[in-house]
Amino acid sequence: MTIYIDGLFYKGSGIGRYYESLMKELSKQDIKIYTCVPKRLKKDFEKDFEGYLQSIIPIFVDYEKFSYKNFIRSRKILKKLENKVDLFFYPHINLPLYIPYNTITTIHDLRFFSEWWDRDILKKEIFGFFLRRAVTKSKKIIAISHVTKEDLLRHNPGIDNKIKVIYEFIDDKFITSLKPDKPLIEENYFLFVGNRKKHKNLKNLILAFNQIKDQTNYKLVIAGRKDINDDKDEVEELIDKLNMENYIIQFTDLSDENLINLYSYAKLFVFPSFYEGFGLPPLEAIACGCPAITSNIPVLEEIFGNKIACFDPYSIKDIAEKLLFLLTNEGERDNLLTAGKQKLEFFDKQRITHEYLTTFKEIREK
């Protein structure tokens, strides 16, 4: 089988990691993969995919995701590939102007339709436009959770037969890595990984930690990009207002090697989101031997169950109580990690890769 997988979101946080993990697993199968990747990322791509390039044929392009050039210029490349590949797979909704017949699209979430959309109305309309095109033009839609599927059907009724739920899996690097010899941070800490958009609920986590910080000997480590769309960083402002500079350590640009280090030495991972499409970071933390807790929103209950998805993200009191209980109780953290590892087994990459292959073959043979 020969397929095209769009790589314009390569190195782009969640979707970028999804793309990289899936590319590596599919390349181990009897598949040839063409992929378009921004030219500026050529060195990164060749380093990350070293050892996989016997099955992957990269096409380095001079355009980016959500750009006018992508929308228009990709037509020439896709037309040439139509006679070479069996199907076109987009790990995102950013479909170009020309959409080949056998196209499959992954939809990760519909945050732009939710109360947690914190961008301007124009961008919401643009995302809505791309979503409508993806739903209409794709032969199959992959949703990364049942909650995402339900959200999609709420806005696009009648496409149930077009949607296939396939969960994400984590990259091998988080599973096979040995615990680093030396921690990046010597103090005891608990960890948050993610961006600073409002739906990540980092502010409530900081407010909760502020209530218990003097009852523990822990620091909060925040690892993730700052929100480049904000003139002021609200998280920084809150830390200053609460005089918590000595209690919080921040990383805004981490290699995977250093991220694994932070996961491996953290006593607890906390994921307090108001909204998600899936929830990969807690799985990464668990794979590195770190117990994790998350908010009890529906999608995280779907993925992790109510032992891990255990607190109300709207209740600073509830977050604080769960934090204090776990940070001061090593036995309960051990029990939590055991429960997490049992969940981890469900997201087996071989089984999930097989689901993709089965879906691809179904589309090819129609």
C-alpha cells in the first residue's frame, strides 16, 4: 500500500506528536509513505525519522499550515501523487483547495465551537469552514475519542457511518527510555505539561497550589509554550500577584529528552483541563513512571476512568484537596501509578496501528 500523510503540522504540539508517532508505526508496516513537510524543518525531520526513511518519502515545501500558499500550491503536488498513492490521510482539518478522492481526515476536537474558544470570531469562522470541508469531502473521518465523535455529530448530524473512533498511542521514546541518571530539578515537584490556553485551566491549578504550598515541600513545574496570542501572559501575572515565584519553575522550550526527565522524576502529574479531545500527556507521564491525576471532564473519564480523572476542574478547593492528599501520601501515589499502568495497556500501539491499517484498506478497496 502507498499512502500520503500530510506533515504540515510536524513539530506542532499535540497534532505534531500524533503525526510523528503514527508515521513511525505505519512505516514499519508494508507501506510506502509520501509526506509534505515545511522546508524549514528539513533537518529536524531527517533527524527524527532517521532509520525510517526507507519507507518514507518526504517532500519539503515552501508553505506552512493554514497558509494561502498551502491552500493553492499543494494542488500540483497532490495531482502528481494521485496516480501513485492509494489514499490521502490528513491528521488535521487543514485540507487544501484541491482534495483528492480517497481522503481520510482526523478530527481531534471541536474547541472552536465550545465556550473555551479564546480567539477572535474570524478564526472561529475559519476553523468552522475547514471543518465543514473536511466532513463533506472526506471518505472517512477519524475521531480520537468517543466524546469528540459525539461533539462532531452534534454539529454535523447524520454522518455517524462516516466516523471511526481510533484512540491515540504514545511514542516509543516515552515507553523504552530508562530513567535518566540525574534529574533536571533536585527539589520535590509535581508537574503540569501543556500550553497556557484558557481551556488548560492552569490558573486554577496555581490557585489551588497556593492554598497548600506551605503544607508541603513541593514545587510546581510548568512545562509548555506560552500563549503567543496574548499581549500579557495571564499565568505570569497570577504568579506575580500571589508572590509564588519561589514555588513555581517554568520551562517553555523543552526537548523530548528533557521532558522525559521531568516526567521521570516528578512525584505527581496533574492535568486540570476544562476541555480536551483526548489527553496524551498523562499517558506519557504514566509511561515514564509518574502517577497522574486529571480533571473529571467526560473525555478524560472515558480515557482514564474515575480513579485518575478524579477532581472537579472548576473547584479550586477540590483540586487543592486532591493535591495535598497525594503529595503527602506516597502509598496512594503508588496505587495511582498501578491504576495508570493498567490503563496504559489499553492504548497498545500495535492494536491501534492495526485499526488504522484496517481503515485504510477499507477505503482503498471501496
